Amino acid sequence: MDRTPPQPENERRSGRPGPIDRRRIEQLRGVRPGDAVVRVTRPKYQGFARRGAGHLEASLTLEEPRSLWGRIWRVLVGAPIHSELEINERLPKKKALAVFSSDALSSVAYAPQATLLVLLAAGTAALTWSLPISIAIVLLLATVVFSYRQTIYAYPSGGGSYIVAHANLGEVPGLIAASALSVGYILTVSVSIASAVDQLVSAVPSLTSLRVELGVAAVALVSLANLRGIRESGSIFALPTYVFLVAMYSVVGLGLYFLWTGQLQVPPPTDVPPPTEALSLFLILRAFAVGSAVMTGTEAISNGIPAFKPPESRNAARTIVIMATILGSMFLGLSILIVGAGLIPTESETVISLLSHAVFGNGPFYYLVQASAVLILVLAANTAYADFPRLASLLARDKYAPTQLAFRGERLAFSNGIVMLGLLSALLIIVFGGSTGALLPLYAVGVFTAFTMSQAGMVKHWWELRGRHWQLKAAVNGIGAAATGLVAVVAATTNFMDPTLPIIPGLPIGWGAWLVLVIVPVFIWIFRTIKRHYVEAERHTALPAQPDATLARPPRNVVVVPIARMNRPAIQALRYAQALSPDVTAVHVTTDANEAAAMEAAWATWGNGVPLTIVESPYRSLTRPLLQYLAELKRHEDAEVVTVVLPEFVPDSWWQHLLHGQSAQFLKLSLLFTPGFVVTSVPVHPEPNGTGASLAEASANGRRS
């Protein structure tokens, strides 16, 4: 004997309980005659754990892969992580240094070479300017890092350029920072991977023809590693980062010792190009702008504060100082070695390779240095993977980017942002043929523009806050803004266009910083367009302050069932339609009058009293007459809503779908953009015993779908 128990007080207050909270009393027979056992039960939902009234929590068993591809993906990416374990995915300082600093630290593998190649245009004597330029870059690095250290404490939840500029300077400066930073992150991946391939080709010249393929493969591997989550990517990338640091300090330390003792010998290159221009201030500024790429990535720690273990701000501030100290010492040490040894760069071999040869010869340690350089450059892309998805999620939160970018995946990583970054970076590598020289001029403009917006925003932040020592703090950020703004202007003007890198062979238009100056406004336009759409959508979908009669009253609903042929899916759809509304009609569009008569005869048997309308189409069009009939029916019936119930047969295999007409899909797509129509599909799956003979006979008289 079952009966429904009285409703508890809390349920009476909150309204009718949902299906998961409906309790039942089961009265069972006891052990002795006349005894009764009463048991109160709630329904159990498999795959869920009860967390309170009306509250279920999905269990991990629901996420188990059910297909071969799903199982392969689970092996590659890993099992889902519970949201409550997000704090365990945070990074300690040692791993954070590897994740957020690999971009900046790896830049010593290409920034000195880029500086030398620019100066080489004025002859080998101009290469001595690389040391003063390096000193100026290190001083600029110290200024920027000290400025960002203040930002880290001022914005403990993440002080990226977009957040700071948007909060203090307004929408447009914030979007300028976001656009410039987005371009910078995409270029970080492309430049780092392209430079890694350069290092690999220096050691293994036979791979030269595979530059693009190797670059795209490296992007795919780094993307996959990041889809596993930030903590696992930190574990994967920590060891190669520290191996690179040991290798580079070995090159610098032993190289300086050999230079001091006169033992450092670098063989002169055989293919030194002749000077093409005189040494000028413009050329020196251009070399400075290209070399400033060594500073890219310094903002990553400020942007990624939420990824640190508590106390987040203190750990992030210490990490950025450690990173700057390591970066500055390595960069300056390499510059001293380059000038002291009289090293002349070549396109065929990198500066790191030349110095490693000079210090270690052709022994195994040379290949260790090259391998570590390749790995750190591949991993440098990881900095962008740590920050670009986070930036995209912030933009999505503010409705400037698709909201899909705001959600974390199974591994608590922003999976959609990771995939987007990987695709865009791989596209750049393909378009530029994997050329570091072609990509590098685009690099500094976007990054230093974002730096400038952030530092300018901090100046206003201190001005409005006016706390203790605010004048000093504002001055520090003001100096940082002026310095980075100057570098951005210099980078934009000196690298505006390079005719030696034509977009189309034979035309005088070459790649250069102008491309970034075009892309950033385009990004801003895209962001604002997306924002307008979301604001408009919110206006159309928002509820009024109080419920009104229009929303409380059920709409007048006319249900229409398009029938292509008389079969089991048609009958199932008809039954479902009658459950929705008493006002049901069926419609059959035909191109054959004889077929129409056969359908009417079958309908008399199977139609269950529902009226059938036959629409003849002598021009053999099926969808257009049906759409017009539905529109006319809505108009004449004065219905607020017309529900179209579509019968659909769902085959077992994907390829079997191709053997059936797709008219239902076309009809759904057409009605999706028509106000006042609701489309419902009634899927019917194959049954082992097939359908009844009488229904099969009736369907034989119908039209093929």
C-alpha cells in the first residue's frame, strides 16, 4: 500500500516540491500477522548525489567516456577535476616561474640575435652598439618590473593591462590594451615556436624544409599539454625551464671566464653581407625596439595572480623580481660575450649556437644547450597559454567576447581559449612560413602598447586613491608608462614596413608593424560589436520587475504535425502533439495527386480524428509551400505560438543518416529565425522486432521521405 505523505512545512512555504523531493510512504507487512512497517522514501537518481531539497550534484561516473574517441581524449587530457579542487590547481613559486616566466626567459635565445642582425646592416663595426642597447633594455626592464610589482599588490585578483586600463581609463583604453595584449599573446606563441624551430634547424640542418610542419606540430603539443590543466602543465614544463637556466648560465659563466683568459675563439663567418646603410640614430632605435622583445612576457605574472598559491600577491611579486633578475643577468651576460668575442650573426646559425660551439665545441653539452633552447622556446608559448585564455574569459565576463570563453573545461582550464590560441598561432606560422624575422617586428608594438595602457591606468589609480606615498607610486608608474610608450612608438615607426619581406613577391608592400596597427582597431570593433549584441539580447530577454498577466497566462498554441508518409514516427509525433494541445492539425505536402488520395485513405485509419490538410505542389517544391502554409495558419488562427512537431527516424549509424532526406533539418533551420514558431522533434529509434505489419502496409502507400 502506497500513499503520498503530508508535505513538510518548508515545502509548503517554498511551493510544490520537485520530482526529486516527492516523498512516498511505503507500508510493508511485518514479520508477525497484523504488524506493519512504514518506510519513507525518496526517488534515487542514478549518477547523482543529493545535496538538499531540489538540489542534485552530478557524479564523476556521468563523465566516463562512452566512445573510442572519448576514451582516447581522456588518456590525452586526463580525468575531470571537481570544482572544489580548484585551489589545488594553484601554482607554487617554483612552478609559477616555469609557467609564467618561460616566455621572458626564452627571449634571450632570439632577442640578441635580432638586435645584431639589425645593426649588421651598417657593417660589423656597428655591432659594438649591441652592448649599450642591452644595458638600456635592462634598465627599461627594471623600470617595468618595479611598476608591475606595484600593480600586483594593487590588484590582487589579477592586474593585467585590460583590467587596470578598463577600470581606470575607461572602455576604449581598456579595449586597446585587450586588443594589443591579444595580438601579443598570439605572436608570443608564433615567435617562440618559430624560434625553437630555428634552434633545432641550427643543430640539425636537414630539417630546414620542415619549418612550418614542425612549428604547427609544436603548437599542437603545447595546446594539448595546457588542456590538461595549469598545474599539470607547470609540472611538465618546470624541468626543461630549469635545465635551460643551468645551460645558459653555463654558457655565460664559462664564456666570460674564457673571454677573460683569452681562450674564447669564435670562427669568423664566411658569408658576411656587405653594409647596406650608414649607422644612424634610426638604425640604433630600430635595433633597440627589436631587442626590447626580451621584455615580452613580463606582464604575464601580473595577469596570472589568481593562479598562484596563497598569499597570491606576495608570491607573484617575488616571482616577478626573481624572473627579472634572471632575465637581466642572462641578457647582459650574453651581450658582453657577443661584443667581447666579436661574434657576427648569420641567418644559418643562431647566436646561442655560435656561443655554445665556442664554449663547448661539438660535444654533447653543445647539443644539451641547443635542446634546452628548443624546449624553452616551445615552452615559452606556455606563458601565452596561461594568460590568453584568462584574458579571453575576462572579456567574455564583460560581454566583449563570446561567453563560451568564460567557462572552464573538465580540467579547470579555459579550454575554448586554449583551442582558439592554438589555431590562431598555427595560422600565423603557416602564413609567415615559420620565419622569426618576419614575425618579430609585429611583436613589440602590441606588447608595449598594452604595457603603456596598464601603467597609465595605474597612475590614475594612485591619483584617485591618494593613499600613503601615492605620489611616489604614481611617479614610478608614470615613468614606466612614458618608457613603454616611447618603445611602442619607436617599434611602430622603425619597424613599420620591411620591403625585404614582401606580402606578395614583386610588390613593394612588406610585412611590418603596420599590420598590428590595423589589427588592433579591428579587434576593438569586434569587441564592441559583440558587446552591443549582448546588451541588445539582454534587453529583449530580461524579465520585468514584477510578473505581469501576459507572462503568467499560457499562450494560445496551435500544433501542426507535418506528415511525409504514414509510418511509426508519424504516429508517435501525432500522439505527442495531442498531449501538447487539443488544437492539433496535420499537413501533408505532395507533388502527386494519386499519392494524396493514398495518404487520405491511410489517414482515415491511423489519423485518430486529427484533421489532415493536403497541400499539392505542382512545382515540386516541398519546404516553401509548407512554410507559407504554417505562416497563413498562424495568421488565420490568431495563434500566439504555432508548435511544429516533426517526426524523425534516427538510424543506428552515422552514415545511415546520409541515406535519409534532410527536409526536417532544413525546416527546423528555416523556422528558427521566424518569430512565433516552436519546433519540436520526436525521434524514433529502430526497434529489434521492427514495426507492425499493418502500419508497414499503410506506410507503403505513403510518399518516400
